[in-house]
Amino acid sequence: MALYRCEGVVLRTHDLAEADRLVIMYTPDRGKHRAVAKGARRPRSRLAAGIQPFTRAVYLCWQGRNLDGISQVEVVESFAPLRAHLERLAAASYACELMDAVTQENDPQPRLYALLVFTLRALAEAEPEVHAESPAALLGGLERLLLSFQWKLLALTGFRPTFDRCIACGEPVADSAGEVAVSLAEGGVVCDRHARGAGMVRVLPAEVTGAVTGLLRAPLKAALGLRLSPGAAAALSALTRDYLAYHLERYPQSRAFLDVLREQAGS
């Protein structure tokens, strides 16, 4: 029975049989990877602590005919603060669900792995949200980090938007009254001449596309310093959601739960 080691972050788990657990992790050298932790649901299992969602660990695995197995776990980072507060938990769940949605098995992308680790670390260190106004108009620390994560994730997986010139003709786009037209289908801004033929167009404050460009260029934690007007903040959140939903062709369930928490915090 061949053994191998791999480092990874647990994206999600599923119960198997009576006491086993299927672990779906993302690794820098194997891409998304599945392995079964036998007996992990038993009370005294030595594997249980190392296969919790968001945990970063080094796994000693054995090769199986249909499914590999985990025999030992060495935890590198548990990210315990993510489980200590419901909004942090929801934010981390959303990040992992997105990573699961955009990655494939046997397709290693070390930069994606590094982005996920940096994001979980930043979310664990960030202060939970406290809203005094409508949450739609505000971007708390967790939400700003998630915005940066989402756009960087899109860029690394081939969906980086083009905001400096019309994506149809390549000409610079002159905004009208501080607004630009963004096509979700084309993946960037479009000029007045091409806006009608572009699919799923959103007219947004130029402040929004400038913010996305800044998020893509700056380190992840720089998003904590993002400052926008309430209208632009709401428009940025809506654009991010629509852009992701269009290109992923689905709406992550954990995002809806995070939105509910934000609404409750703002009530």
C-alpha cells in the first residue's frame, strides 16, 4: 500500500458508512483532493481534529483502488477563531464553497491555495461586524476581505474583468456623469456604441470599477482600508454577486446565510 504526504485545507466533509468521513480538501500540489478518514466520527478518533472545515494540515495518506484514505494528520493551522463567531464561520464557509466550486481534482494551482490560506488567516484575525446602519450600505472588515478574495479568485481562474477600456472595441471609455456600463457576459466595461449589444449590462458609478481594480492590484489585507460612499458600496456588493453568479452559473448557499446575518446585525 503506497503512502504519500500532502498539505491541504479542508473545504468540506461528508459522513460515510457508520463512522467514516469523506474529506474534500484543496492542496497546492494535487488540486482538489478527496480522501476518507476511517473511524473519524468515533469519539476518540485521532483524525477528528485535523479534518474539521477550514483546517490546514499535513496528511499522511494511502492510495486506494477507488478512494484514497487518511492515516495520520498533523495540524498546521486550525483557524479556531473562525468557529468561535457565527459571522466569521459564515464568511469562511463562503470562501471555501467558492474554492470548491471553481477548482478541479488533479489540477494543482499553488497560487489559489496561497490565496485561500491568506484569506482564512485574515478572516480569523478580523473583527466581527457591528452595524449601526443598513448593512447594504456598509462594508465591514469581513465583507471587505471577502470582496478582495472573490475578485482575486476570479482573476486567477480566468475571469479577470477589463475596466480600463471597452472590451468590445478596445477604445478608452469616457464615463458619463461618473458612470460606466459593465457587461457581465463580456467581462468588462463597454462603450456607448457597444453597450446595447452586450449581455447583462450594469450601469455603475466609476468609483465601483476603480475599487475592483484596486482590490485586484493590492494585497488581500489592503481591502480593510477600502472606503466607498454608501451607494458605491452597495453597487460593488451587487456587482460582485452578479459577476460571480453569472460565471459560476449558480449562487452559493453560504452567501445567502451570510447575508441573513448581516441583515440581522443591521436591524
